[in-house]
Amino acid sequence: MKQTLKSILPNPILQILKNSYDAVRRLRQAPDAYLHPWRRISRERMAGYFNLHRGERCFIIGNGPSLKRTDLTRLKNEFTFGMNRIYLLFPELGFTTTYFVSINDLVIEQCADEIASLPIPKFIAWHSNRHFQRMPEDMIFLYTTYTGARFAYDMTRRIWEGATVTNVALQLAFYMGFERAILIGVDHNFASKGDANKTVVSTGDDPNHFDPRYFGRGFRWQLPDLDTSEIGYTLAREAYRKAGRAVLDATVGGKLTVFPKVDYDSLF
């Protein structure tokens, strides 16, 4: 049916239909996403970050095995975004990332207490708010959705997840005004194979991230959707380019080809 529609309808009409379908699917979420007290507070807090870092650079730290081959001590005095279970690295590093982002419901459900205790500003998906008993003073709930591909310029409103938390971090960095966003640890390559977004349970050490405990034995997680994440990355690349800014990829040995590559050591 999907292929039939594609062959019959012109692209603009098909896109209108897709957007309408996405809007209907989001109707149930919309009232709370804008009117709930936690979301009202979040929107006010988020507005305070608009262009806060205009003209500066930041590092968006993925969680791939390549981090083990990256000298992260150089980031101590840089603006950084850490994601999901990046905090497993904090004791070894001796410092935290500047910001923390997590949008995956399975990650947040299983790590909510650890996330809530992080002493840094936290940006969390609104659809996972039920995993928190209270709203910490340094937490912002983002209205993220799975449908309706686009790059968000206003982070107080709806944000497309783009199949990876890295895409949300790129949108946050743009909203904050960063001139250059530099990716590291975004390997874009997983040893675990299977259907995109399928929920699986780890049976042993995690081979896909910087720490074997990351999604260790018994942890529930979803297999990556690399194709959809590349759509999000492409949208981010073009948004930054049109604004006279740039996203650079300094991942050691990374497989992502959307962004210009740069040698990590040359940045310091």
C-alpha cells in the first residue's frame, strides 16, 4: 500500500498526507506536552538557553567504542553534551559533561534514579516523565516525537527525535547558538544486528558502547535505526550550513559520512 501511494501521488501531496497523519497521531500527547505544569516550567527554562552560547563550539559525545581511543581529558574545559549512560565515564574522567540528554524510554525507565542524581542540566523526553517522582530544578522535559521529520529551531515546541539522541543534541546545540558542533564517539556502527527499533535484552557484556556495562546483561534496549538517523543528520547538516555554522565529525574511525571529517587532535 505504501509503495502504491508513492507511485500514484505527487511528492508534495504525499508529504501533506504524511504530515496530517503524524498530527493526528500526536493529538493525544499535545495537551500535556504544552499545558502540564512540568512542561510549562520546562518551556520557561528552555527559553533561557536560547543563544546562550552564541559563537562558541561544543562537543557532542556519542557512546561508541571509539571513545576508548579518544583523549577525553582534553574536553575538561570545553562545552560538552553527554547522552544516555555517558555518566559511567565520569568517575574515570574526573569531570562531568556540561549538559546531559536522554530521550529513549527504555534507557530512562531503567536509569531514572541515576539520571535524576546527575549534578548537571538534564534534557529529557517528555514521554518518559512518568519515571520521575519529582522534577529536579536542573531538568527540562522536551516534547520529542517519533514522527514528522524536521529540524527543530524552537526547542520549546515539538522536536523530532530522528531515531537517535544525537539528533536531539544537535538541535539543542543549534538552539543554544553554538557555531560549531563537533561529534565524537558517534561510531554509527553496531556489532549487534537485527530489525531497526526492535527491543532486545542483552545476554552479556555490551560490545556496542564504550563500557561493557552500558547495556549489560539483562538490560532492555532497542536496535539502532541507522537509516532514519541519517535523515536527521542530513537535516541538521543543512540547518547549520544555511545559518553559516557547521557540524564536524571527529569520531575516531567512525562510519558516519554525512558530516565533514576532522582530526580530533587538530582541534586543540
